[in-house]
Amino acid sequence: MLTIEAAGARVASDLEDAERLTNESLRALARLQLSMLNVRLDTELPQYQGQLAVVRLQEAQKQMVDAMSNLTKVHKSMREDYLKITGLPDAPGRCPRGQIALAEKTAA
């Protein structure tokens, strides 16, 4: 059975991965949008060509931004739970992820 510290460290690591992957996805969508718009500007195609695809991509980007906003709320909620469970005072910049290696070593 996992200790609370080890379980918290695992969740913190997974949350950090989810946040990073969401940002990477947003960056990939932005690169795709740039490429799509460059086709319009750098070729002889009509400027309106692919408009529906641009609109759909914008919708996908909005959904990713919404997902990141929800992950931020998850992070905040989990941080509040962490502070309640540990009884530690809140300190800017301190999240359980800084304790991942220590907790994993302790659990091993």
C-alpha cells in the first residue's frame, strides 16, 4: 500500500505531465494554424480557401485553452487539499512535485 506522501507525489507528477502535454498540444495547434495561414499567403490559392478548416482549428484551440483552465482549477484544488492534509503553511512556488524524488525513495 502506498503512503500518502508517495501517492501525492505520483499525482503531482501526473498533473505536471498533463499540464505540460496540454501546453505542447496548444503549441502544436498554433504551429498548424501558422502553416495553414502561410499556405493562404504564400501560394496562389484564394485567400478564403480552407476557411472551414481554420474555423474548426480555432474551435480545437479554444477547447484546449478550456482544458488548460480546468487543469489549473484541478491544480488549485489539489494544492488546497495538500495543505489541509499536511498542515503545512502555504508558500508561493511550493508544490508537492518538488518532493517527488524524496517520496519515491521513501516508498521504495
